[in-house]
Amino acid sequence: MNRTAQGSGDRPVRRPVIWVTSLMAAALLGGAWIYQASRRPAESPQQEKVAAPSARPSAATNAAEDSELRQLTPEEIANAPRPPAIIQSTSRATAAAAPATAPAPPRTPPTPYTQQLVANLAQLELSRGPISAEQAAQWKQGLKTLTEQGAAAVPAIREFLEKNLEFDYTAVKGGQLLEHSSLRGALLEALQQIGGPEATDVVLQTLRTTTLPSEIARLAEYLEQQAPGQYRQETLSSISEVLAMASGGQLAGWDVAPLFPVLAKYGDPATLQQFQSQWKYYATLALAGLEGGQGIPALIRQLQEPAAGSKNDFALQMLAQQASAYPEATAALIEQARANQIPESAWRKIVVSLAGDQFFMGTRPESAGIVPGMRTYHIQSGNQNFYSMPLTSSGADPQIPQRLAVIDQLLAATSNAFARQALQQTRESLARNP
């Protein structure tokens, strides 16, 4: 539920958890029904994927995931399913029997006026063509008016959030005019602007019940801003519950990428390693990105496992991505090179990172536009999505001298003919772009 500028990491890549039937939508929203965008996607950067034989990882799956990445055909890109505009999410409160608790304190009921303001936002017509500039202006004014009600708006917002209903505006032509990627995201931002104990309580209760990964990431950010450190254990518990549901197949189709940066921020390397068997790419990316290089030792230990083989290609690539910043990552690569423990498939990935490609979790942000050299990847196992961008996409590359030094050390360490050729070509290319 992040804004478009922040991406939409948990939108289904293949299909949502549950498609709301027209009857349910009509009952809830008085005539709104599921709108499936059928337009052909605009020109996009290269997309690649790795086929995996099953949803749960295995030795065969790991080998397939580390093989050469296959570029999707134009037909596959054009025919990829798109999410509906109206999504019914699963609530953790109803996914499993909740333990008995003390009766909840009395709630302040929403006023008819604030209820109507929320209903007006939810009744935005999504089934009759693109959203017009006039509709968008009215919707934004309605959201502004709701936010201006302050604490009086909180009960009505809470009432809607508890329905576990979502409107994904990125699935609708003209949705970008609303300046919010979803209705829940807009209402959560309103709560943040309103502030106060009532709004914080709704944010916390939503964190405890929602299953939407990007929503959990956003709620964690709001709570951290409100009370630094106070709700981190709540956040980690919520993430663990949602990942357990995803691992059990209860959230099929949803992308859990937004949860891993939060794990990296509030957890530790051991926490991330727990999820490597199910989400190898996400956990490895998060380990590589831990502040101060805290995850580098875990990646190095991974290389030292008996019979690791090609399954560590991505770990080697992440060490290469961090080698210019952390000497221990460089040392690990040199040790592997001297022992001739790096296969050709891994050398291909290593030189990509040494050339300046940086990898990021989740689907490519729409705000990134078309960037030369950008590549997007989808891994079927665990529904993992990530993308890479060259450092030169944001201007001059300041790390070229450091990466050239790493390449020189690897050239001195390896006698592998393929590796030496690939490293030398990468070195010459970097030297031409100081």
C-alpha cells in the first residue's frame, strides 16, 4: 500500500490472495465491482526469471535458481496477469483462532459525517474507464476534508480498515492522478497526519491483524516515528506471523519483499538466516545490506558449507557488490578464487556486480521509469522479485577506483581462464568510464 513513488511491493505478481466477487463488493460498497486492467503494459526494461519446479525450495530448486537467468519473451510480458482494482485481504485475526483475551474497552463510534466521507472515498467508480482529472480532484479533496476532522475521523477510518478491503489504484488507468497507490495507504497516511493516541492505537491494531506486507512495513515506519524502539518487537512478531502464513501457502501470490528491509533494520543476521531456505534471494539481499556489514560474516559462512556448489552463486554476487566497501568481503572472494571454488556461473554474476550493477528487493518502482541497463527478475519459488540498476544511472559512479582495486586482486588470485577474461573485460570497461 505504498505510494506509487515507493513501489507496490506486495501487489500480486500472478494473482491476489482472494478475488472479491461482484456480490460481496456490491454488498460492501453499493455497486463497486472488480475491475481488471487489461491494457498492454507500456515499454519496460528487460525482465528475466528463473523457473522453479515447486513453491517449496529443494536441492533441484536451488540449482535451477542459480542457473543462467532467462529473459521473458514479449508475449509473456504482455500476457502477464494484472491485479484487480478491488482486493479482499486476509486478516490474521481470522486466519487462525485467536486466544481468549480481556474484553476490549468501549470504542468511540464514528460520526455519520466521517462515515460518509470514508464511504465517498471507497465509492470512487473503478469500472467505467479511466479515472478523470475531475474525479481525482474530488477524491483528493474528500481525503483532505477527512484528515482535517482530526481525531474525530479516526473511528471511521478504523471501521473501514477492519473490513480488510483494499482498492489498488495502480490497476486502474488514471489512478496515478490520485497520488496514492491504494485507499488503505491513503487512510493510513491520514492517521499519521492526524497523530495522537487514538490514531496510534488504530495503527498498532492494524499492525497486529493485517497480512499485507507493504502495509506492515509502512505501519512499522509510522510507529517508529511516533515512539522510537517501543514497537519493534510487535513489528518483528507480526512479520514472523505473516511469513509463517506465506510459508504455509495461506498468502499465495503475495510478494513479501517489503518485510525483509524491516527485518534487516530491527532484526539481526540470525533472524534473516531463518528465512533463507524459503526466500533465499530476499534473505541474501537483506544480509548484504545490513548496516555496517553485519551480514557479511553470514554470507562468508554460507560459502564454507560442505557441498555448497552453485547454490551460493548469489551469495558470491552479493559479496562482490559489497567488496568495495568491506575488505572482509574482498578477502572472502580472493580466498574462493585461489582455491578455484568459484564456478563459471558465479564468475558471470560476480563481474556484473563489479561492473557496478546494484540489486534491490521487490518489483521495480514505477517512478524509476525506463533506465538503461535496468533488469528485473522473478523467482517462482517464494514469489521473489528483485531488480538491478547500474550505479551510472544516477550520475557518475564514485566507486570505480575501489572496484578496479578488487578486480586487480582477483586477477592476481585466480588462474581460471574464463574468470581472467571476464575480469579483464570488466576492468577495461570501468577504466573507460572514470
